[in-house]
Amino acid sequence: MSVQDPAAPDAPGWPSAYDPDGFDVPSYGPDPDAPPGDPLPGDPGAGDDVDAAGSAGGGRGGRGIVLAVLGGLLALALLVVFLLPESASVRQQHLRDEYREPTTEVAVGEAALLLQIPILGMDQVVTRGAEPVQLRGGPGWREGSAPPGQGNTVILGHSTLWSYPFGQIDQLVGGNRIFVRTRDDRVYVYKVTEVTKVDGSDTEVMVADGPTRLTLVTSAGGPFSSERVVVTASASGPQPEVPEDARVAVSDTEDVGSFDERPASGAVLLLAGALVAVAGAFAARDLRRRYSLGVAVVIGGPVVAIGVVLVLFNLNSFLPVTY
């Protein structure tokens, strides 16, 4: 039996690396306990995996933002196609119920007239006022223009958004008949004399005084075009007498303002809606990271929806009011 020299370097208790003089020498080799493939300390490639993971995460985040934007645009388009017409239909039905109550006094925003164009199948209640909020439910009788039978009655309507009641008036031709009925049961008959396109600055077509006539106005081009389609119709046949309590003083001024009359509050609401929608989207993304998709949808979803609805209902704050 051999006895191992306790001084020998391979004796039990000796370190694997040592100084011949008996002093421990630090080892700079690989750590035997490290998992295979781990980089050495100070190895230039040590952060590669972290960088790659970060890049991959950034790529996923970028793709997520792109998908969120595309999804938002798709949702916006669907809402324009379905929500706005449905909202306009509800409002038009409310105006129709209101129109059935006879009166000669109509406030802004209330049902004022019934516009019928048989050749187009049109049967629309016209509200008093032609700002964006009034045009959401159908055509609007412009403030400052003459009541039926007392000069130039100007009615504006959408060509594309909401229920687009005037989307086909450019198809009218000379001789087509138009009927306008008041809430006190007077019926005025007009015949189309001209259908034309005018620039946004050609507002003389809305001058109120002069012979009894009807002027219909809507947008002619895209969402950023100032062109308008203008249908002019003259009185046809005997016209009903205007009751004394329905007579008004018709202005003879030629300065009738712009086609696009709208309050500044619409632009404020539009901007607020956009900010609310963006804030809701970022909040939903943060909630999804911290908690779950369900929490993000339940909390962030309604916020985004409120913002989108505010934007939709105030689109005409920067688009033509008749688009």
C-alpha cells in the first residue's frame, strides 16, 4: 500500500492551480461550473444575445404599432360606413316626428321643411340651420336665406358623409320638379333650371332676395375640395300665400359669408377626440404588458372608442360642411 505525499500537488485538498512555492494562483480559464456556450467575462460577444433580444423586442413593438394603426384606420372606416348613417337615420326619424306638429315658428335645430324630389326618390325633413351639427341628421335650411315663397330658399346637404342625402342631386336636369312643404301645410313647387359646379368662393348663389326660387348646395369633389354642386330651381305655377305671421324681412345683402359656416368648438372637440384616442391606445398597450389583454381591452377600449366617436362626429370641422 502506497502512501501519497501530502505535499504533492495532486494530493486531496490542493487547488487545481497552484504556485510551486505554495501560493494559490488565480485561474483565468473557463469556469468549470458555467453552462456550455457562456461567453467569457469581457468577451466582446457577451452582449450579443441581449442586443439581439432587444432588437427582436423592438421589432415586435414596431410591428404592433403598425398593426394598431392599421386596425384603427379600418375601425374608423367601418364606423364612417355604418355608425354615421345609422346616427343620421335616427336623427332624421326624430325630425320627422317633430315635423308632424303644425307650427309657423321654428327654432334653429328643429324640423322646418319637407323636401321631396320624386325623380331621386328623396323625402327628407329639413332642419333649420346648416352648420355641421344640424347637417348630421339631414339637409339644413341655411340661416339668413329666405323662407319658401319669399325669395331664395337655400338648403345644404351632405354628398358623402352621414346619410349623404344630396349625393345624387348632380343628376338632376332641367324640368325636374321639387316640392317643399312647410310645417303649416303650404306646398311650394319648383322646377330645376340649372345644375352647375362653382368654386368655394362663388357664394352669390346664396343671396337671399329676388324672385322666389330654391337653391340646393352640396360638395362636388373630394374631402378637401372647395367646389360645390349648385342646383337652382324656379317657382313653378301659382304659389301659396305666405301667412302674415310667417313673413320675414329678407336681407338684400350680397355678403352672405362662406359655404362653410361652423363654430370653433367643433375643431376643439376634434382635437380632443384625437388626443383621447391616442392616450387610450398607449394606456391599453401599457396595461397589456403589465396585466393582460383582457384588462387592456376593458379599460383602454372605452377610452379609445370615446375618442374615435368625438373625431367622427366632428370631421366636418376641417372638411367642407357639405362633404
